[in-house]
Amino acid sequence: MNRIIPYQNGLCRPLDPYTPHDVVHTRLFPQQGFSISLRPLCLESDGALLRSWVRQECMSLLGRQKIPYTEILQTLIHTSHSDFAQLFTCIDDTGQLLCEMQVFRASQDDELGINGVARAGDYVLHPMPGRIMQDRYRACILTCAEYCLMHTEVKRILVLADEENSRDNMAFNKAGFSLLTRISTPYKVCNLYKYP
């Protein structure tokens, strides 16, 4: 296992997505009776979770073009090797894989970079939740946001949610994100939230 320490070379740095890494952050949720840990993506151990997310996303595309899993995998490999993004896996205290989280510098995010709403120090969080209970999903979002904000270059976390996706909008609201604006994309209208 490779140990990564917060602040060591910044939040976004190239990592091999096939190399297992240690947990970088754990947050306790005493009222709910569980904790969530965060570690960099490892494609060998996280493949089943990614395929579950892809299946769920494909079912929700409603006639839009489906992206093959191999293409998504290549994108994740490219993103892992980049210096503008980081991919994390959220795990509960029983070791169950819950959710993947993609973090990008907002200025280099496909949707936010072209809309001109990102400012210096903004990072955008893209959850890839799969099938997860709402309280665990909210906890994954908070754990990842908390870890990102430990890095001095990160001033604010942004998230986009399809305005028709009640699960995501509820999770971001309950996690303490506040609505910043609405953004139109080629396929949908999204709510843009910020934290803190």
C-alpha cells in the first residue's frame, strides 16, 4: 500500500489507478453510528462498484447515447494520470465500497470551465454513487468535501445536480451545500451548489 498524506504534493496529482493506496481520510458520523473512509481509486478492487454505477447511469439516460464501459474505464485511467483531477473510493467501516468520487479543478471541468462560473480555488465534485442509502451518500459527499478542503489550494467545492434528480439535490442540501445558480447543459438544466 502507498501512503498519501494530505498536503503532500497537493490534492490533484498523477496516480496509477491499478496500484492500491491506503486510506487518506476518515470521518466519523457518531449520530448515525458509522464512519466513512476515503482512498484513491484502485481499478482492480473497485471494478464491481464502477460497473454497478455504469449500469445505473445507463438505465437513467432515457434514450441518450450510452457510453461503453471500456470508454469510461479509459477516461478514468486518463483522469488518474492527470494533474488536474483525483478519483476516490468511499468505504464504510465494514469495508463495503459505497461510492466513487471524482474531484476536478473547476476551471478544467468540462461543464463548469465553459460557463465561466469557476474562480481560483474552486474544485468540482462529481459523485458516482451506484446503489447507496441516502444517509451514506450524504456522508460520502461530506467526507470527500472535508478532505478536499484540507488542501490549501482548495477554497470552495462545487457540485452540479440535474434539477430533476431529487436524490442528488436532497443529498447536497442535507450535506450543507447552498445553491449558487442554475446552468444549462446540452442535455439538462443543473443546479450548481457550493460548499462552504
